[in-house]
Amino acid sequence: MKKKLIVVMIVGILFMLSIIVGRKYLDKKSAEKEYQNGVELIQNYVTDYLVHNYEGIEKIEWQGVGIEWRNSPIYGTSLFGNYVNSKVKIFVSKDNYFTVRFTLTDETDYDNVLKRYVESNSLNPENTDFSIKSDLENTIYSLSQVEKEEFNKLKKSSKGSQDAKVVYNLSIHELKH
């Protein structure tokens, strides 16, 4: 009789632990899906803006959704706010590109009524142009004059880059520093 009671208690404890672990897993997956939806807004906006406003782009290649989980062992995954970004490689030729990073909290806001991310006012042409310009300058700063020439074909223009190949990517990867 005592053995049955002990077995029932162990099974009960294991069942409760599986519920707790399962809940944390589902919470994390739910957060990841929300992050993907927010980053998808950024990827669509930036890609559309680049294709219509910059000429000289051969390919736009997104690098997925990077998440730095800032977990509390007691309170869970979002106590400290997780860092979420997406980087895009902008190719001006087959081998030459520069990378621009967009962060979820800078480009979107979470709407508690709609229960989803929405574009923020900072996701606009001026800020996108600034990010493109500054990251391009950082990339070509230490290049030789010959290497810099390849990047000169990238310029702001209403002609755009309608033939640019676009690769979207919403796969999750963990950021490591």
C-alpha cells in the first residue's frame, strides 16, 4: 500500500513538472512567433523601400530573426525583455555586400489591444536612408579605392532596383555575444 502511494506521488510530481516545462516551452514558442511577425513587418518595409528607392542592388538577403534570450530563472523569458534583430545583406555585386541591422524594439511597437507588433514611426524613409548610408560608410571605410568603386553603383534613385533578387528569412537563431 505504501509503495502504491509512493508511486502515485512520483507520477503526480512528474506530471506537474511536465506541465510546467511544457508551459514554458509553449510560452517561448509563442514569443518567437510574435517576434517573427514583427520582423516580417520590418523585412517587408525595408525590402520594398530599397527596391523602389535605390538603384544598383543585385540582391537583398535577410539573415533570419536573431534573439538574445534574457531569461530569469524564476520569472521566465520576458522579464528583462529579449533583444531581437534581423540583419540584411545588400549585395551590389555577386561578392560585395554590406550588412544593415534592424532591431524589433526600434522599428516596431507592440500593440496590446491588437496583441501584435505594428510599425512604429521610426520605421520611415529618413531613418532607413540613415541606416543604409552609415552602414555602407562603415563597410567601405577601410577598403582600397578600387574596392570602393564597386559600391559606387548603389545610389538613391526613383529608378530603384526592380530586378534585385530578394531572399526573405524568418528562421529563428539565438544571438551569441
